[in-house]
Amino acid sequence: MDEAIKLPSFGKILNESIQLMKSNLAVKKPITQSAFHKHINSRLSITKEQKILKFLSTADIELANEDEDEDVSSTCCYDEVVSLVILILDAIGLIENSFFNLVSNYDNKTLDFLNINETITPEVFDKIDIDNRCCLWLITSEMNDYTQMEFDKGCLGNTTRVRSSLFKQYERLNKAAYGEDLDPLLTHLINKCKGVLSLMLGSNAKISAEENTSVSRTDILSKINNLTPLEFEKFSLSLLSNVLEKDNVRAIVSSKHTGKTADGGVDGIVKVKTKLKGTQEYCIQCKHYSKSIGVQTLREFLGTLLHFRNYHQGYFITNSSFSPKGLEFASDKANIVLLGGEDLIDLMIEYEIGVKKEESAKIFKLDEVYFRDLLIN
């Protein structure tokens, strides 16, 4: 089996970029961004196959949300990684300007780089970025992009949405460029930035060594996103069954998983039997997806429900979200319920399904036993 195509490690690309800018310290010779790319290409022997690796950027997804029938153009991983490297060099003070030309900068901060000439590891990076200046720079950049994307949605003050949205693009980039194993430095950088962001936004609990271990909404969503499509179907069926059972304490609730990975129909059925209402049947369709669900997919779901004459409601469940047009399409249809990733997190926390409350403090942690049992059943 051919080995999967991956980019050179993020640490190697960052180190090579540092060496290039160090070499220009004496003359302060400007370097265009195209020349910067060309140098890195040559030094790391970037292949054509590596250059065409792609991922869905936030802008790509936003475009897809506006019109699900439009072909989504994806972004080149290599170009995005190099852009991130330039942003880091700017943040840590090794360059003066990153708009048109890159100019090496010399100040007290630059001395930290003079003896560095190795693949940058998380440990080395933390010594360079001891004051979290890089994280603050990246958070500012991400917040600027977030503001532009969310301005018309009335979500700017929603700190929960901010936490769940920022750095998702870099997580997708990490997976697309480096596979399931991910890149250690890029993963460390993302997690470090998320930690700084959480401190900036504050939390419901006091910030202490013990309470900082409380699971975040981002952690929960990450757990859901890392499920396989088949595992996600079982998770969705289990979650809805538990919610309906807790909402109907005297009812008999049963469920059946009917779907398979990549199927096109109903993935599960939950039946709720009560003395007053008899048996109510809920049909579930699941989509473990990286982009928003649009009108066409929901219309197909409605068509599928026609085969179930006795169903009470249809639940369309996804780990992602629904496009504005999709939400509008479903808004006047009482027979279907839409649950996106944020809705799943709300249900998990409210009903304590898949998370468990620690007795020592009012915090939540991921219930690993719950997810393990999903794989066994």
C-alpha cells in the first residue's frame, strides 16, 4: 500500500523559515512572499503531490453554506501552512512586516533564535514563545476572521460559539496535511492557543489547577467529530433514546440501529410507548459531516420518511450545522427536528449523557466509559 502523502513536519517548515530570515539579518534585504515560498520549496524538496493537498478552510465552508449546490473549492494545505509560519514569525518578532515583503528584524527578542537550527519541537517552541505572544497574535487573527464571518448572524458576543469556532480551520488543516496522527507541533500550538483563549474569555468555574480540568464544549465536540460515521450513528441513537427516556420517565423506550456507513436512508428508530399515547416512533437520520447540511439533503430526508407511515417525528442529526437555507426550509415543518453539533453538546450536558459530573466540584468531564460501550454494543 502506498504511503499517504503528507507535508514535511510543521517544525521543519518553521525552522527552515527561521534560518532564512536569520540569514538576512545583516543586510535587512526584503524578501517577497513568493520568494519566501520558493526558498522553502527548494530547501524541503516540496513535491507536486504535496503542493496539491487540500482542506476545507473556513471561507470554503462559508461559501458552501451560502449555496450547497455550488462546488466547494478547497484550499491548498501547503500554502496555508506557510502563511501560518509567516504569521508566527511576525508574532515572535523575527520579521518587521508580512504584508507585501518580509524584512528580518533585529532586537533583543531576535537573540532567542541565533542558536536555533533544528526541527522546532513543542518544547523548543515554548521557550521561544514564553510570554504567549504568538498565541495572542494568532487569536487576534482568528478573531478578525470570525468577526467578518459572524457579523450578520448576531453571534459576536456568544463566547460559547467563539470557543467552538476558533482554530477549527487549523484542526482541519492539521488532519488534511498530516493524517490521523497529526503534527505534534501544530497540535501543541492549537491546544496552547485554545488554552490562552479560554483564560481570556473566562469560564463558569474558578480558574484553578483542579477546575481547569473541566471538559470544554470544544473537547466534547472534538470527541464527537473523532467518531467514525458508524459510531456517530450509534451515539446519536443512544443520545436521543436517553433523552426521550428521561423526558418520559413512565414510558418504555426501545431503539434499533438500522443504518450502515454511507447508507442513504434512516439510520435508527426509537419507539416510546406510554399508556396515554400508545407507541410513538421517531426516525433518525445521521450525517457525520465537515460542512453544513443544506436544503437538498433535508428534502431527501423528508422523502425517506414517507416510507414510515406510523412515525411521529424525524430527527436529522449532524455533528456539524445546518445552512441558513436548510434551517429556513425546516422551520415550518413540525414533523422533523434538526440537531446540530452545538445542540448535541447542550443535550449531553443538560441530561449528563456522555459526560459525568465530578462530585468534588461542579465540573464536567468526558465519560470515556460511555463512548467505549458504544463500540462494544
